[in-house]
Amino acid sequence: MTGLLSFLTDPWQLPFMQRAFLVAAVIGVVCGVVGVYVVLRGMAFIGDAVAHSAFPGVALAYAFEGNLLLGGAAAGVTTAVLIALVSQNRRLKEDTVIGVFFAFAFGLGIVLVSTRDSWTTDLSSFLFGQVLAVDSSDVWRVAGVGAVLVAVILALRKELVAVSLDRETARAAGLPVLRLDLTLYIIVTVTIVMSLEAVGNVLVLALLITPAATARLLTERLWAMTVLASAFGGVGSLGGLYVSYAYDLAAGGSIVVVLTGFFAVAWLVAPRHGLVARLRPRAGAAGAAGAAGAGAGSG
């Protein structure tokens, strides 16, 4: 018991771990809430596209010694708006448009990086995350931005769900589909850029998608899915940091591994949609069929 208490409390004695825990928890909760609408919309690909489209903005900011996160946010929002506008053309599917801009943005980022002679710690931390290096201003910035994002999502939750489930019906009902698309894309972009410092460009998609996908396996209700996804995101982020601290592992990767562990457990034991639940009725049906066959044979 003493060992467990020590494991839980020791990291909190270190100021840099306190800041890391706070940032990771906030990002985990916000990504969980936003990720619900990404999963419902079936737009996981947009998360990957935006994460990679931020890359050229970061590379450009690095080349001109600007703020990397602001550069990434500008590039990500620009790409998200272009995707939303071009995907209104019904001749093209949304994932096709996303693929075009995703490939272009990442290719542009590679071209920009190739103009530099060397990589630096700042650029590599953007790719792989450096949550242990956040300072107090980062904590306040993430908390403030996260609160605004969650407030906007909750205020528009009914409209966003309507557009996510059936765009044509939502359009026929008079909802501003393009405006809602732009709003959701920008929210996703800001969420991703906000999360880059914790897990980096390479792993940020897992933080956005995995908690919501886990919650999706466990419930059909939107409010319950939102609460569960935010809980999984927050607890998984904290758990990943504990694992990282205890075993001297990469923080971003550890967070993603813990979140994926939650998903694996839900996939196995979810009450209605888990593997065990789906196999149980089949086993019962097979037993009933065998009993019926035995009865017919004896007759």
C-alpha cells in the first residue's frame, strides 16, 4: 500500500511533473469531447490530415524563427477551411478531398524542411511531443483554449450531431451545413495544434480518436459517450505520464499506449458491442441447435 501511495504521489513533488500532469489532463479531456464528433462524423482522416498539414506551417515558422505552434495553427486552419469548401462539391467525397490536401501539405512540409541544414530540438519536439518541458504559461494557455473549445462544442452539439449523422437531411432542415463544417474543422484543428506539445504531430491522432472510439463501444447515448470519452482521455493521459515517469519512457508514446489499452479492454468486454458479448449469443444459439438436433435424432 505504501509503495502504491509513493508511486502516485512522488511525481507530484516535482514542479515540471505537476505542469505536465495538468496539461495532459486538460488536453485529454478536450480531445475526448471533440473526438466524439469526429468519430460520429467518421472523419478520423481529417484529424490525420490536419495534424500533418500543420507541418509546413511549423517548418516555415522554424525557418523564419517564429512561433512554431502559431505557424502550425495557421497552416492547419487554412487547410481545414480549404477542405470544408472544396468538399461541398458533391462530385467529390470528403475523404478524397482530405487525401488531396493531406498529401500536398505533408509534401510541402518535407520540401521546406529539406531547405534547412539540420534539425533542432524545437522541431523534433513538435513531431514527437515534449510535455515534460511545458511551463506555467503553457498550462494557462491550454486551459483557456480548451475551455473555449468545449464550450463551443457543447453549445452546438445538436447541430453538429445532425450534420454528422445525415448531412442531406440537415441541409433540407435549413441548417447551415457549410458553416457547421467550418466550425467543426476549425475546432478539430485548434484541438490538434493545442495537443502537439503533449504527444507531437506523429501521435496526436490517437489522443483525438481513441478515447471517443472507446466510449463509442460502451454506449449509444451522446451525453454518456461525451462523459466517457473525456474521462478516458484525461485518465489515460495521466496514466501514460505515470508509466513514463516510472519506467523512463517517452511521455507521448506512453499516453497513446495506455489509451489504446483502454480501447482493447472495451473492444473485448463492452456489454453489447464487445467481442465476448458478440460471441456469447452465438454459443447459446449453437447449444440450442445442438439440443434440437439431438431431440430430433432421438425421436
